[in-house]
Amino acid sequence: MLIYFRSDKKTFRRFFKLVYFMVLWNLYRYLLSRSVIDYITSVSRITARENGIHDAIIVSNPILCRSLDDPCKDYSMSHNHNFRIITYVSIGGGKIESIPIAVTIVNHLNKLLKKNNLQISAVLEIYGKDIPDNIIQTISLLPFVKYMGYVSDFKDRIKGADIFLMAYTFPELGHAPTEAICSGVTLAKLTADPTEEEIVDGFNGILATSPYEMVVKIYNYLLKRDEQKCYIAKNAISTILRKRDPKVISLYWKYILGGLLDHER
């Protein structure tokens, strides 16, 4: 017996549309792509692998970084008593489940700062959209957390921040972290496998395999943040952002499109 409610029409429609596209994509990926496609591109190796593509040409999404040649400007000692840690979350890419982990890290960091009698406190600024209301209400009660929501001037707001915290292990860097690099903000990221990361610990960012390890590493970074921030910013721009420069990306597409045009001839 099938029970059907009129109010569920949209739900059924969305479900069957999802099934249709899944079947279509798998049919294309496994049976048709190799016979009709010359090149397959992907924004990252992890994205290609998760879609079952092992020989994709990796072409990162371009980012225009206006501070590309001056990542260390005005890193003076004029800090206030706050250590600004920012993060960006969304259902689409920022991992909602990373919020409690980020909150835990900052909470324990503040306890460590207090234990060592440092007259400074860490503040976590959470940017992004599509965050459930119950989570917003819960984190808004915490004195060291500021929920900022979605803002159109994200790049301007994060200038001067100390850390961009990625409290998830998915290795791909999204648009918000690369914008943070462009603003001279150090990336601090949890990882399950350091070999898959673009971040090299202590060189162009901070990597940790657990929240506790992240607390200790951010604490040590804080103690030398002026020299560390400048050093890491320079290396992050040269190793992570340079390959996303529009001029570099245009060379990849010139190669790909040139090959296609030669093939047509």
C-alpha cells in the first residue's frame, strides 16, 4: 500500500531529480567520458579522486590577490589584548560540524593563556551562512565567540586577524582560506594526512592532527606572532596563492584549449 500526501509533491520531485542526475553522472563517468572527452579538469586532486577521476588536469580556481607582493605590511607590535581567530563555515563547504571543534580549541587556548598568566584572550569570529538557528543561539552565549554571519566585505573584516582556523580534516582549501592568505592571515588546519595538504606545518601555515595539538601550536605561535605571521604569510603566498594567480591559471587553459584546437584540425 502506498500512502501519498499532496504536500510531499516537491519532496518526491527533488528526490527523483537527484536520482536521475546521479544515474546520469555515473553513466557518463564510467561509460562515456573516456570515449568522448579529451581532457578532464578538476580544481584539486582530492575532488578528482572523490569523483573517480584519476588522470584529471588540476586547475585551481583563480584568486586575485592585491596584496600579493606585500604580505608583511604593518605587522607591528601594536596589538590589543585580543588574539583574533576567525573561521568560515557553511553547509556547502565550511563544515557545520567543525563549529564545536573550533569552539573547543579556542576555549582550551584561553584556559592555557590564563594558566600561564598571559594578559591576553582569544576571540573566535565565526563567519558564514546556512548555520542552524539552534547552533547560533548556543554559541552566542559564549563570551569568547562572536557570530558574524554572512557579510559582503569578508576580506576587509578579516584584515589584522591572527589565525584562520579550519577545524576540519578535509584537505581541500576553499575560497575563504585563500582570501585569508591574501590578507596576511595564517591558516591553522586540522589534518588526517599531512601529505595531502598544501599547508606545510610551520612553513606556510599550522597543521595539527588533534584539537589538543592545535591548541598547543596556536599558543606557541601567539608567543612569536609578529615574526611568525610575516614569515608564514610570505611562504603561503608563494606556495599556495601563486599557483592560483589568474596569469598562471590562464597558462593551463591555454594549454588545454590549444590541445583541443590542434585536435580539431
